[in-house]
Amino acid sequence: MDVGNILVWAVWFAAAFACLGSGVAVVWFSNPFYSALALIGNLAALAVLYLLLSAEFVAAAQVLVYAGAVMVMFLFVIAYLGGRADAPWAGGPTWQQVAAVSAAGAILVEVVVAVSLKAGGRLSSEPPVDAFFGGPHQIGELFLTHHLLAFEITSIVLLIAAVGGVILGAHSRKLEARVDR
Amino acid sequence: MLIRRSPLIILLALEIMLNGSNLALIAFARQQGTADGQIFALAVMAVAAAEVVVGLGLIVAMSRRKLPLDVDRMTTLRG
């Protein structure tokens, strides 16, 4: 094993454990502000993993869209809500919590078993890809040729979400005026 | 996602779930040697952004009407 491989392993190890740890931290913190900060760490670690999987464009989009736009919006809303955003734990373990945790464990076991049965031996070998793979050139070409319908549907979904956000804001302002009166 | 009651934390946990699926898509795209999974991951990211817009809009609307930010106490759809 040469130095480059060891470096890749070290980066992978650090990013994977940062990803898992910050994911647990998001659920663990009772202050939503710390949860959102942990989620930013999670997204950054995921971007490193995407880079290791030679998905450069998706990693850049992840950092720009998630860490740049979505999380800033989250932090704005948490600051706007102030102390009301605090989310204490629901109390002792209810049947819902027990069922949620055991269902998550069952799905994890199922995925691991299914993947290892289907592709056990082939997971360690990866097909060679050129520098072209995963770059903006290839992504743009695929989006505008093979996946044009998905591209257009994505744009319509984003447009509808923007309209929905505006309508929700305007509607709640009207209702607020009615509550105040 | 099911063990917390604040809608904000539920949205954050939803982001983690979507990112987990994104990571799987990109990993299998790399294993197959095709970039189609990366296209799908980008579509998932767009859907996640749209969902955050609508979810945060709902949370702000709830807080403006001084409703409790607790999903167990939001049991009716009537305004």
C-alpha cells in the first residue's frame, strides 16, 4: 500500500466517523441551534465522502446548496423562534420511541444483509473512471440529454415550493392580523 | 425522526435521512461506473430544498399564530 492509498483511507475514516458522530449529535442536542450546527458538520463530512467517490460536482452543490442556503435558512428560523424553538425530550421511553428505534435498527440490518448478499465480493473492486467522471461537464450533458424530464420536473418542483412559501407567509400574516384584532 | 416532538428537529432529522440516501446513490453510482446515480442525488437535493422551504414556512406560520411547536399537540388540520 503506497502513501496515497493510506492518505485516502485516513481521510475516509475521519470523514465517515465525523459523519456518524455529527448525525448522532443532531438528534442528541436539546438546543436546536447546536443541532443545526452539527448538521452543517454532517453535510461537510458528506461532501468530503462525495469527493472521495469522485463526485466533484455533487460535492460542490452539496456545500453551496445545503451548507450555504438551506442551513442559513434553518438558522434564521431558529433565531426567529428564539426560546420557543427549544425542544426538550418527550420524557420516558414511550411505545412510539421504542418502535422508532427498533424499526431503524431493523432497516439497517436489512440494508446490510441485502447489499452484502447481492454484491458481497464485488464491493471492494471499483471500475476505473477517468477524470471526466462526475465533473460538471458530464453532469450537465446527462441532465440535458438522458435526464431532461427529471431536470424539468425538478425546476417545476422548485417553482411550486417557492410559490408555496410565499403563500404560506402571506396567509399566516392575514391570520395573525385576525388573531390580534 | 420519531423520537422528538419539535417540528424543527424533525426537519433536521429528515435532512439526515435524505443525505443518507444520497450517499448510497453516489456510492453505487461509483461502484457501477455510471453517473446516473449522481443525477438522481442532485434531484433528491432539489426536493429536499423544496421540502425545507415549505416546512420552515409552516413552522413560522405556526409560531406567528402562537400555536405550540409540538407535533403531538397539532392534531387537527383546521386553522
